[in-house]
Amino acid sequence: MLPPNPSEQFGDAPLDDLIRVLLSQFKRLLADNGVSLTADETLEVARAIANRTSHAKCSAIRTVMKQLVKESIDLLQDRWGLTFLKSLYAQIDDIDNWNSTAEFLEIANEKSNAELRISAGATLLVAMGELSFVPYLINIIHHDAGVMDVDAVFAKRALLHISFRDGSASDWFEQVEIWLDQQ
């Protein structure tokens, strides 16, 4: 018997729990940029986003998250000439400019962190209604190729949230795309 897929628990979890996880991933970076969140505020903001309501800190979070995602996009482009999608498909040994194991590990870590920030940050921003970040979620889902790893499940849940679509439908992605075309 195969072990359970850890991402399965996120497919059915309440949306505010997922958003709380995303916010928690950025807690230090948000604080470094002037947006501190207590545990209670994190929960309140997550609930507000899930309920499509507002919270006093949402605007500041949105601003910082856009900046963090842009910095990671710029890093991939400036350092390796990669778009987010190309980076997802690029193998670390395809990237030049390393001569030692330490340099290799540094590049791998930097590339991976940029991809994670873009993935998690874009997911949070889309859940907050920022449709300009939808292409990154579509990239995640296409790259995932139906495996539905954690990043893809989070992306799916954010897309379903903004589009009011049913994730249990076999054509959920097509339904989301139709909705996006109408926006």
C-alpha cells in the first residue's frame, strides 16, 4: 500500500487554514517589511481572506507580497535568465556558473527559495483577489501534471476560491479557465 499523499489533507482543509499556513510561511519576511502579525491576527486575516472580507492588515500584506514575489521573479530572470515556468522545469545541473559543491548547493537553495516564494506568494495574492498572479498558479498546475503536490493543491484551492467553482468536478480547471476568460 502506498503511503498517503501529504497534500491530500490540504484538498479538504478549510480555506482559512490554508491561508493561515501561507501567511505563516511569510511571517518573518512580512515583519522585516513592517507588517507584523500575531498568531491571532494571522488567523483573523486568514479568515477575512477566506470570507472575502477585509482586515486592516490586508492592504499592507498585499503590498509586501507583491514586492516579495517580484523580487523572486527578478532573481530568476536576472541571475539565470529564467521565467518562473522555465525555472520549474530547469534541473539544477542545467544551470552554469558553479564550480564547487558549496556553490552548487547555494544556487540550488536560492533557486528553490525563489520558486517557493513565487508559488506561495502568488497563491496568497490570488486568494486575496489579485488576478494578475493567476498565470503563476496555472504554471504550477501545468508543471504538476496531475500529481497534485502541495503547491498545486494550494494553487487549485486559490483558483477555486476566486472563481467560485467546484473543485470536485472533473473539469474544474476548464471551468476556472472559462471564468478567467470572462474577467
